[in-house]
Amino acid sequence: MAKILLTGFEAYGNTPENPAEAVARRLDGKLIDESIIVSRIVPNNFFECIDFVWDSIAETSPDIVVMMGEYGGRAMVTVERIAQNLNDSTRYGLADNNGCSLQGQLTVADGPAAYYSTLPIRAMVKAMRESGIPSDTSDVTGTFCCNHLMYGILHRIHINSLPIRAGWIHLPHLPSVAALPENLGAPSMSVETSAMGVEIGLRAVLENLRDIEEPILSRLQSNHPPAKPGALNS
């Protein structure tokens, strides 16, 4: 029986309810065939979030780690391909929940420029689409806490030579967040649909030790800055 550690960021910035937290709570303890999902809610703070998830890995000994956050402005469940060794929250007018803003700092001082997800991202997107869930691959994790955490965990898995597959899923706004005046016009997805998409994606991870070779057509997501600070991603 495989164990999946599923993490979701807490509320942050101008997002009073993070879909990642809602989905993580909804799927906690769920079985996919004989594999169990164990969820953790992550503090939305630079560096602390990496230590928190690393401690959760030590606690739960997972075979798979899937981390989640919100990406306001996207209309689909997006599976991230790459995380970069760079932080710049000032470009979004954002600070973490401790009030910290970073601009130009590296997550790991002597780390490589980037890490690739080790999840079967094409297989995940294909499975979600075939089940009627809008989904796409993404090469843009942003430069806030989502990218920061994805990079930090992939780096620690790499330097410790752990046999853990890991990566990131971004979720659209919840409808209640998209209804806020500062977000009017932004796409949204219900927690039920997002949770279904994530569960289908996790099943694809379990069924595919390697990614499929079949090309998966992609439509570039809009990455325009939000109308007001604090609504992009985490």
C-alpha cells in the first residue's frame, strides 16, 4: 500500500479561503484502491513551509508527495513541471503570513537553478481531462511561496536520495473568492470539482511510475498580474 502526502497552503494575502486547504481536508484519509492519502495544512511562510513539509515527510514516510496551492486567474487544475531557485513576492505586492517579502533571494544559496517535478504530469492531465475536469500542464509556478516550497522539497528529496516522487498542483479560486469585488471576472472552480480532479490526478500517479509519451496539447494560461495585490498564487 502506497502512502500519499497531500499538502495544501492555508489562507494568505487577499485569499480568505484557499482551495488547496479545502481540497486537502476533503481528501484526508481517503483510499485510492489500497493507497491512503494523508493531508497536512501548510503555513504560508517562506522557509517555515519547507521545514513543515519536510517534518511531515519524516512523520508519515510517504511514497508520493503532492503539494497544492491557489493560482488566481487560472480556469483549470494545473500540474506544474518546474520550480526555480528564486523568490520575488514584491512583484505581486505580497508578503507571507509572517509579513515577510522577498525580492531576488534564492531558496537554496548553492542550489541548482531549477528542479523538475517527478510526477507523471502528462498522465495526470490526460486522466483529469478524460474525466471531464479542465486541466493543463504549466511551466509557471510564480515566485511566491508555491514555487518556493516546491523547489525546497524537491531539493531536499534530491540531496537525501529519497525514493519519493513529488510535485505540485495549482487550483483556481473557489467561487466565494472569485465573487469578491477585487476578483470579479476571475475564473473559479468548486471545491468538489477541484477535489475530484486532484483525486483523479493522484490515481494517475499511482498507475504510472513513468510519464506517458503521448503528447498532451496545452493552452498557455494567462499570467497577467491580478487587479489588486495578493491574489496571484500560493
